[in-house]
Amino acid sequence: MQGVSGTYEIDPTHTTVVAQWNHFGFSNPVANFGGAEGRIVYDADNVAASSVEVTLPLSGLNAFVDKFDEHLRSADFFDAERFPVATFRSTAVEDAGPGKLKVTGDLTIKDNTRPVVLDVTINRFGEHPMLKRPAAGFDATTTLLRSDFGVGAYAPNVSDEVQLRITTEAVAAADEAAPAE
């Protein structure tokens, strides 16, 4: 498997988690869950020893319409006042072919935890040109049912099925020695 072993901190300014769903059959709106924080531990020699932990503050939720953002944060959906974050913690990482990984983990939204499988593409490992530290980039996709997480309002008119697209850039943890090639 390709890559550079090490611990990488997710860069929230270069990470997006985009959810897309169908609205009454007319449109396919999106929302971005910004402000992601977390850590990726990557072991190139033993991919199964790798792990991912991510926290998504719901204050970073942006559907590009202020009134809709408020509705998504309301008790109808995420109830962000009572449950201010969503979390993902990997339970297994598997090699899925050249430049690919399968990351299984527990996604928790509103105290509802369900297993989710991410299909991951490794974009790049290398030195970050501005930070002069090792960096890694990944894209991931999955499909889930929002009703599994207590955010199923208005289904089936608003689709229960949601596609997630994730792109992330992560930089070697500052307190860690540079990972070996």
C-alpha cells in the first residue's frame, strides 16, 4: 500500500463533508459540515493498524441559506443545541486495492451510533509546500439513512437516503517526528 506512516491532524480549512439528498423529486440540495477536527493514524506497513477520529461541530453546518441552516440545526433535524457535534471513530481500516481503503466506523449523531463504511481514495502523501511538514489527502464517499440517526423528518418526501462526499487534507502532527518513507 502506498503512503507515509504517521499521525496526521485534519486541517479544517481544507476539509469538507458534503451531504446531498433529494427534495420531493425536484432538486438535490447539499449541506456542508465545516470545521472538522480530528486525527488520522496511517500505518503503511499494516493498514489494519490505521485509524480515524473526526468531530464535526454542527455550528459549522452550512446549507447556503441562513433560514434553512437554522431549520437543520433545530429539533426537527440535528437538534444542535442539545447535540452540538457529530463524531466518527473508525473500527476497521482495510486495503481496498491500489490507492483505495475501506474504512468502517461508528458515526454518532444525536446520541444515535450506527456503523458506516467509507470508500476512501488516497489522493496524495508528500511534504506540504507551505508548512514544510508531511501531509496526506483523502477523498471518501458513503450513503446512509438519516432516519438511522434521528434526523429523518419529512421522509419519504425528503429522501431518507443521503450521500456523503468527504475530502480532507491532514498534516503530520506537530509533536511527532517526521514519518519515515
